[in-house]
Amino acid sequence: MKILLTTLNSQYVHTSPALKYLYTVLQDTPDEVSIREFTINNEYSHIYGELVRANCDMVCFSCYIWNIELIKALAADLKKARPDLVICLGGPEVSFEGHVFAVENPWVDFIICGEGEYSLYRLCEVLRRRSPFYDGREVASGLALDTVPGLIYRKGGKVYVNQQIEPMDLNSIPFMYSVLECETDRVVYYESSRGCPFRCSYCMSSVEKSVRPLDMARVKRELKYFIHKKAMQVKFIDRTFNYDPARAYEIIEFIIENDNGVTNFHFEICADLMTDELTELLSQARKGLIQLEIGIQSANAETLRAVNRKENVYPVLYNTEKLIRAGNIHIHVDLIAGLPYETYDQFAMSFDKVYRLGADAFQMGFLKVLKGTEMARMSMQYGMVYQDSRTGRLMRSYQTGGYRLHRW
């Protein structure tokens, strides 16, 4: 089979780690696999033309909040032009309510829910055994599609949903740059762990109930590769990097000791987990080496309680201010507008408290009610009214604004 892995990023500087993971795990198969990344700013006709000219047997789209509407249009048009083309979707925007999505969009052949590395590998293995392996609408009889975990598929005019895959051991997934070249002029996304110990109700990462780290020896080996390549920025997509303060200390210490004078490392941290030891270590870093993003989200106790965060915001503000005063770490702080129980005046108070910290960057995002989250389930209780449209150009900044579940 000739397989194309593709997505639409919000900007050129961003890359898709999801596609890279998938490409890596498919390397020991006889399939011809390629990656093609576009942005939501590319002309629609250009993207469509390139996808048609790829002349693939199967196109796999990685779907996120900023690109889902464009992908739906592209995939529907591709199916019209190539009825024999197999279209497979994955990612957060189709991993929840996928059955409904498949019913509403008859052009989609397969949806992979949750982590896609093993599931796509198994799907390709099943399809490879048949020639022709697909008739454009219904799966030929005899294919063991019900053995592919997390798969939604069509058969006999019906939509079937397989059992979800169990979370994988992160160490079993190959390092994506073992077969791909590091793009030094773009942001390199890297995860040393998957999952999050917290249950913030607006966040996709709250769906998973555990944290799965990479072995420390592997983390250091892979970071050494980025340092050797002099990558522009390595952005850790660990949901809470310092969930284990000792582990975070060891990684930061390694980065400081191996600083190449060029590469910047970005981490998302929980400020109230900061220890004095880690704060002291960070104060020794070269200016420009480390960038920290701190999601404060609100300073209103009732709001924090409603979204399953600690109600006392002052340890967060105190530790954030300490990091800012050190002067050598770029500090990025976040607030979310539109959370439960936060009126206009209360949000203004949150804004003032966070703005007075004097961080290097202050990002104010608007609440996205994401599928699969507790916030989506509770939206009626809170009386929330929100846009249903996920138009890519309205979401262009959200690839870097908190929606980082990328497991395709």
C-alpha cells in the first residue's frame, strides 16, 4: 500500500509529532509511507491538488481543533475525486464521539480513537492481506477489522466501534528522529512522558488517569541528539513537566550541563509544585536556555474549584514571581476567559493579579469546550453557550495554547 500521513498545522514553524510517531512505527512494514504537512494558511486548492497528486491508496489525517473543518472539506472532496481512496482519521477531534462523526460523514472509512501508533500498524497489517483490500465503501468480508483496537469502521452499511486500546508503554515507541531528520528551523516537539496527574476539567489530558514516563537514560540520549543538531527550540509536550520534581531536576541539570549556546528548551510546569532546589537550579541556566509556561488560568477560588484545580492560587503566584525575579528564564503565563463562575469583573481581577507579575509573555485564551472532557459533559449544567464551528483560521493560535494531546 501507498500511505500518506498528513495534517494541517497552524503555522509553518510548528510540526506534527503525531505523524512522525506513526511514520516511525510503520518503517518495518512493506508499505510505502510518506509524510506531508500543510498549514491552515495554505490555499485550499493547493492542499487538495497535492493530496490528489500523491496518488495514494490511503490518506491518514491527524485532526485537531484548529484543522478539523478544513480536513472534513478536503476529505469529502478527495472521496469524490477518488472513490477508491481509503480515508482514515485520528486525533482528539475524532477520538470522542467518533461513532457520531462516522455516521454524519459517510466519506470517512476508518477512525482511530486514542493512541494511534499500534492501532494504525495493526490496521495496515489487516488491509495489506487483501487485494484489492477495500471496495471504497464497505470492508470486504473476512477482514479481521474487529481485532484492531480503537478502530471505528463500516461493514454491511453499519458503523462498528472496537474496544479502546490500553495505554502503551511509552518506551516501546521508537524515537521519531531515528528515521527522520531533525528540522532545525522549526519547533521540535518532544515528550518525555504522557498523561497528567491532574484532572482539570477543560483539558484533554485529564482523560488519562496516569503518567507514563520514558526511561531517563533514553531521555538524556535523545536530548543529546537535539543539542548536537543545534535545534532552534525543543518544546516538551509533557502535560505537567514537573509532576515529579526530582525527575524534572535531573532533566534540567542535564540540559544546563550540555548547553550548546543555541537551543532553547520549553516546558509547561505547575508552579505550586516548584521546589526551592529546582528554582535554584534554574537560576543557574544561561539566559535564553529555558522557557517555562505556567497555566494559572484563573485567580478566582470558586472557578478553580469548579474546574478541579487547587483553590488557593497564591502559591502559584508566589512561585511564578520568584522565577520571574531571577531574570534569566523566559516566563509565559496563561489565563482562560470563559470558565465557570467567572464574571467579567472577576476575570478582570484575575487579569490584574497575573499581569502585575510582569511575565515575559501573557497569553489570554478563550475556553474551548473540548470533546471528551468533563467540561463538555458539564456545559449544560453551567449554562454555557459556545460556538460549534471549529474553523481553522479562528483557531490558528491554539496549536501552542494548551491543546497538545497529539497522539493522533
